[in-house]
Amino acid sequence: MNNLYTEKTLRDFAYNIFIKMGSSEQHAQLASDVLLQSDLRGIDSHGVARLSGYVRLWEAGRINTKPTPKVIHETPSTAVVDGDQGLGLVVAPYAMNIAIEKAKTCGTGWVAVKNSNHFGIAGYHSMMALQHDMIGISMTNASPLVAPTFSTERLLGTNPICVAIPAGVQPPFVADFATTTAANGKLEILQRKNEKAPVGWVQTKEGEPTTNAHGVKEGGSLIPLGSDREHGSHKGFSLGAWVDIFSGVLSGANYGPWVPPFVSFLAPPADPVGEGIGHFVGAMRVDAFRPKEDFFKHMDNWINRFRQAQTIAGQEKVIIPGDPEREQEKIRSKEGILLNEMVVEDLKEIAKKLQVSF
Amino acid sequence: MNNLYTEKTLRDFAYNIFIKMGSSEQHAQLASDVLLQSDLRGIDSHGVARLSGYVRLWEAGRINTKPTPKVIHETPSTAVVDGDQGLGLVVAPYAMNIAIEKAKTCGTGWVAVKNSNHFGIAGYHSMMALQHDMIGISMTNASPLVAPTFSTERLLGTNPICVAIPAGVQPPFVADFATTTAANGKLEILQRKNEKAPVGWVQTKEGEPTTNAHGVKEGGSLIPLGSDREHGSHKGFSLGAWVDIFSGVLSGANYGPWVPPFVSFLAPPADPVGEGIGHFVGAMRVDAFRPKEDFFKHMDNWINRFRQAQTIAGQEKVIIPGDPEREQEKIRSKEGILLNEMVVEDLKEIAKKLQVSF
């Protein structure tokens, strides 16, 4: 297969691109690791496919590739980080490390981040907690594409949440999801295939249900998890709002319709209410609640019981959050990562522009 | 109207019932306040309608009405509370007060609770944080009625989450919701009217979609928020699982299918994996992140902007989480609380049984 790449090839390429953009070696290594983890875990929309977008934002002066993130306020269990307009890919791990350190002494640590940018997959950051026998939580606000229930306006991002929970002999529970019915990446797949979207994913600019996978580009919106009021879209809206407030209002970042777009061809709002985009991350030591061994034993039991749940006829198994991504990771780290043709073209273009071999 | 009662009448009645059950004056006052707040806020399923169920569980020896909840483990920002088999209505506020105290010194406080019972509306507990200029979070696991995506088994409760966020001149943001497509209370309304449920709320015992509002009683299940896989029910399942693990596995309570039923006619599982049901509550001081005035100013701006969002033709307004309940509270505290005929019969029965006037 032509567009099949090894992890190492893509990792080295991403690293070299970040270096050309001015990142330190340490930052380039970290940022490329976040992207590659995404590609390995099967979340194609958040891996190297994002690189060209980061390059364009950097060219537009909207990403600082030599940031010095710092803590601007703290208490024993909390901190606020100013990301210095850096890549979220490096700012969010910086914040998560602070949360982990605070959890070591205090039981839990919670860090709100402002003045950051797109942070890749939420899962990367919460999963950092796992090796410390901690639960990790991460969330971020994002460019407004989602209309609240009953509205025609795009006021929220797809605002993902990830909760990563360690287990004993079982692999960890990792739930990482956009608070919309469908993530934007799933729509992009349909767009490329020129296929229709299920009703409940997208609405037109008048707020009517549509199966047009290009609906958002034509002035419509993504719909909060739940699809419509009768099926609980007000709950999906509540979730997305929660993420926005924790990430934006608590940190001093922008929020709601003021969150700057991730694409360079759209200008950031002229009247910002904060700085950059915002994240919120947390770490909770498992043994701040009960002895580690007890927690792991019961977490294993929880996972086992749910994994063995009786299935509906025709369904193979109940999926434990984190299982599909881990299975992908096993396959892709061996067999390589298959990139979409458009992504390959994109990477070739930035390779040429920044004189990096690809 | 015959079944219209003043707040005071119902509050006094509930108080007297709890006293007859053996609660202390302080506990009876608190427990009746939790129920009345629910009735005032329009959540009929969690108010005095629950009283007879509590009485029956107490008669069955499954609720200790003279509990001494206590902290059995703690760190500066965390604690685990053993609820001593008490009413969740008094155990959860006890835990929330500890979370608030910890947040005062530490920035945030997080308390997992085991050996408790049904805690009423989640909103009551998180809203306790508001008067301290803190964000409140509460969640609980519950009797298993919900099937994971792709499963026919009832392994989770409706596992609600509430996040309450204070604002300045605006009323607080209070998102309080079951992690299913529809709360059980909504189904009960349809059952009484003998009406059909929308597809996506309930599945049959074989896991097929059904509009039968009595489907759960006939061996079927409630469906996680999202309704089906294509519309993100795996996300609703992830949310419900998150609540279950934080409430049950972290605390040492039961979890998943081992959570004891809320009804006395169903026996608790013979092989418990923990003690009672579990809750998880948290409090975060707003000024542990940024100056209070800044937070309130931006929270007001957030709420204003979303409240003024352009609506879809035919829709009156975008609903800010917490608005409908507050509007109900205004009306009902003036005009009284209208009880369903079956609830009135129920209350009369326990009035007679416990010799309390009604």
C-alpha cells in the first residue's frame, strides 16, 4: 500500500516539522508524540493530519513555537497555567504534570489553562496520570461549531472530555469523546466519500435536521450529544457547556463563540474575552480514596463484568471504553499507519515548504 | 385543586415521617428539605413521591435512620465517607460539607461515599457549594436499569451528574441530568398516561428498540444518552460508567449490577462487592483559579451570551441549565405543589401506617 507509513517515519517527520517551526527539541519530541499516539490509536483526525493546520497558524503568527508556559496562580490542589500561546500539544502535558505533582502531595490536582491552542487528543493528557496510579481527566474548549439545543448559532466547540482510570491486570478504562452526537472527524470521513450523515448529527443554518455531511461548512452546526430535545440534546449541550466553562471561564481563556478558530483562514474574534483557547486537566491519586490493591481488584472486576455482558443478537461484544483504541494501537504499531490521500498531499506540501524530507 | 399542597404542609409531613422512622430532628429536617427542594424545582419523581419507598426500605431493615456517617480515609483534598447505611438524603450533604471544608484550605475537595442509599436530586448537593462561591459537583450510582451499548443486560443505573457553577448577577448554572436518554421519571409519566415512549428511550429484553413505556418492567432496559451507537450511545454509556466507577469503585460501595435496588420488593444481590450505594461529590473554590470578581463577570457574560442566542423558528429561547427548575421553584413556592393522585394515595397510606396526620 502506497500511503502506509511506519510510526517512526511519521514521528521523525512531525519532529522535523516542529523543529523547523522553531520548537525546542524537547517540545518537538513531545508534540510529535501526541500526534503519533493519535494516529496509532486510530484517531486519524487528530494525528499528523493536523500538522499542516499547525504550520499555517504558526505562519499567521497565531502559535508561539517557543513558549514558556507558567503557573500564574495556585493553591495546594489547583493551578492556572498561562500557555504563552504555545501549541496545546506541549502546554497541556505541562499542565497535566503540575496536576500530577499536586495530587502526589494533596490527593488531587486540578489545572486550568489559558492562552493555549489545539491540544490534540484529550486521551494523551489524561493517560499521563495512569503510570502514577492516578485517574486522569482532561477537557478542552474548541472552535465554535456546535449549536445549543433550540439555537441556530454555533456557540460551542465539540468540547471533548477524557477520563482515564487505571486497573490492575485489566487495561485501563479510557473514555475519550466529543460532547456532540458525532465528532467532526467522523463527518470529514463522510465528506470525503460524498456520503450522507445520519439525521441528528448536523443541522442547517436555519436549525433544520439535515443529512448533508457538508452542512456545517454551509452555515449549519453540529448537534450536541442526544441529537434532539426529545432524546436529550439538552444534556449534550450541558456537557459541552460544562467543558467550556471549566476550560475557558475558570482559566481566563476565551469561551463560547469567542474561542479562536483552529483554521488560519478564519480570523480570531476581534473582541476576545480572554486569551487563546482553554483546557482543564486533573489527576486524582487512587490511594487518596482507598488502598491501591482494593481499587485495582474492583476495577478489574468492573471491567470483567461489563466485558462479559450478554450481547444483543448480532453484536459481538460490549465495548469497554479504551478497547478499540488499544486494539488499533497494537495493529498500527506493527503494520504501520495508513494515511488518507489528501493528508499525504498536505504533508508533502509542508515538507516542501519547510524543506523537510518526506 | 384537590391535590395542591403548600410547601409547608408537605415539608412538615415529610419531617414527621422521618421522625417516626427514628431520624434525629436535624436529619429529619435535612432529609425533608432535600425532598421539598425537588418538589419545588419540578422534579416530581424525586420529592415526597419517594417517601413511601424510603419507608418500605426502612421497614425491610435496609435503611439505618440513626446513622453516624464518618470519614474513614482522607488526604488534604480527598475523603471517603462511610454512610453507615443512612439515607443518602443526609449522607450526601454530610459528604458535601467535608468537600467544602477541604476546598476552603486546599482549593478543592473531593469525597467518595459508600454504604449510602438513594440521595434524592443530585442538584441539592452540588448547589450547597454555591453559597461558598464554589463550583459543586455531585453524582451517584443507582439501581441497575440501563444496558450498555450492544448489551441486553441492565448493568448501570440512570447515574446522574450535577455541576453547579455560581455567577455574579446572573443565577447559577445548574446542569443536573441522568446519563440516560430519558430519566426514569419521564417514563413514569408516560406509563401513567398510558402513552408510548419515543424510540431511543427503552429497549426490549432482547435489546430491540421499543416504544413500550412499560418496557423496563417487562425485562427491557433504559438506553444510555445517545439512543443508539450511531447517535453516540457509547458516549452515554461512558458517562454512566464514569459515574459508577467514581461512586462505587473509588469509595468501596457496590457498583454495576451489584448496586442494591431502590425498591423493597427486590432483594439486594446476594454477593455484594461493596457496601450500599455510592456517591461522589466535589467542591472547587472559584478563587482557587482566578479572582472571584473576574470569574463572576465572565460567567455572567457566558450566561448572557447563550441566553440571547438566536433561536430556531418556533422556539422561544435557548435554555440555560438550571433555568427551568428555578422558574418552577418561583411558581410552586407561591402557588403550591400539585401531587399526582397515586402519590397522594401513597402518602395517605404511610400517614396511616406511621400515625402522622396528612
